[in-house]
Amino acid sequence: MKILPNDGISLSAIEFLEKEGHEVLNHKVAQEQLANFINDNNIDVLLVRSATQVRKELIDQCPSIKIIGRGGVGMDNIDVQYAKEKGIHVINTPAASSRSVAELVFAHMFSLYRYLQDSNRNMPLEGDTNFAALKKSYSGAMELGGKTLGVIGFGRIGVEVIKIGLSLGMKILVSDVNDITKTITLDFYDGQQVHFEISTVPMEEVIKNSDVISVHIPKQNKYVIGEAELNKMKPNAIIVNASRGGIIDEVALINALNEDKIFGAALDVFEKEPKPEITLLMNPKLSLSPHIGGNTKEAQERVGMELADQIIELAKK
């Protein structure tokens, strides 16, 4: 089969696919030129991440497509049901990037509690002239150890976030649309394991009692965290969204930060990607990243190989 990994794929995955007799056209094609490229090259498999949109129109324009693959978890950039109705296989890699997203969440949490998102802006500007004053301004930093971690969404990424929180000695509160109890296992380098049984609680309890909150739920039709929820959070609390834009009301979030209702917030995803609101980009209480939750070398290796395995299996049918 001819495969177009339009948003990129690991070299090891390309080599694996080619070894199995498939042809990989490792190009990045602009969205407006994608249909023509697929048809001109008779592409069988289109692989994407979050950038490329695979909507009904593209599917209709490209009858050669047999498989659509998403390198990651959420598939809101693909018209999945329509593709399936057209007989196209739709695959993704739900587990491959979970650890990478979880580590980014804690990078943002550490950054906020130690004011790194602000000091990294100010040190190049004032580090040589205002060192003592900057040092004093960041003296109210806090530790994550011993704090209460609230996780909204008890899926794969939520579990990985909880694991890191447990390893830091944090108390865990987790909510989900379903009542769930899971056994969380921490694996250590020497083979030792520690098991924790964790059950969900109502989201309001998570909102009110958590020091840091991380949101890990699919794209929603309405805000999950709005003014009412932000008003219930602790004044020293922070909230991180590394799931999907539109889960947190960004206007309400900016207001809460400006009115000192919460300590800080972090966003890896935005309502208006790829052009986030300037009020978000300029706010010193926000730690920001450009939708890079799964963008680690290790995660991309796992994503690529997981997609390759599925393609090879489907090609045999």
C-alpha cells in the first residue's frame, strides 16, 4: 500500500513499513493541496496527527483511501463515523503518548509553583540589573509534594498523571463521567511495585479541594471549567489543560487570574489554534506550550510503531 504520513512519522516506523513491502511517501502536503496529492499518487493510507483535517469533503474527494490513522488519542480532526460508513478503517494510538502528556503536565505545574514561566521571561531582561528584586518577587514559591492533585478524566492519560502525583507524595482526587475504581501500580527500576486503589469522587469535590488540577477529557460541546468552577477553586490552586481547547472558558480563566482568584494556569491547547488569543499569550500567570503534549522522541517512536503494526495487520485482511 502507498502511505502518506502527512504530519510526520518516526524513521523506525517508515523502515518497518517498507520492510513489509509498503511504500511510504514521507511528505508534508498543505491542506488545500492534499486531495490532489492523494489522488495523483493513489494513496491508500493517510496518517495524521492534530494538524491535518480529514473531513467529509476530503474523504469524498479521495476514493483510494482505505485507512485513516491518527497518531494520538483524540480524533476530533477526523470525521470518523463518516469514514467508517464509507468502508474506511480508522485507527489511532490511544496509549502511545500518555506518559509524555503526563510529564508535560507536571513540567507546567513545577513551572507555575516556582514562577519559572515568569522568571524565564524576566531574567534575560532584568537579570543583570534587578537580580535581588526578582529573587524577592519569586520568594512565595511552593512545592508539589504533599499537595492534593485533582484529575478530571480517569482514562489512560489521567492514570499516568496520577502515577507521577503518587510518586511525589501527593493526595489524589479524581472524577469521571462514570463511577470507577482502579488499581494504580507504580513500577520501580528494581522490579518493586506499589499498588494504590483509587475511586472517583464528584467533580465538585475535585474542584473545591485540589491544589492542582489537570484536565484529561475528550473535546466537549460546552465548557467544563467556567466561571462557576473557577470561583470554587482554592486561591493558591493551579489548573492545567493538556487535553483539548474549549474545555476551559479562556475568558473566565483570564478574569480569574487577573482577579487573583487562582494562583496560575497552564495551557497546551487553545480554543483558537493555531492563533491563541493575545490576552493568553501575554499573561504572566499562564504557563504556555504549543500543543506539544505527545511530542517527545519516545512517544513518537511508540506512535509510529503502533500505527505501523495496525497497518500491516489490516493489509493482510
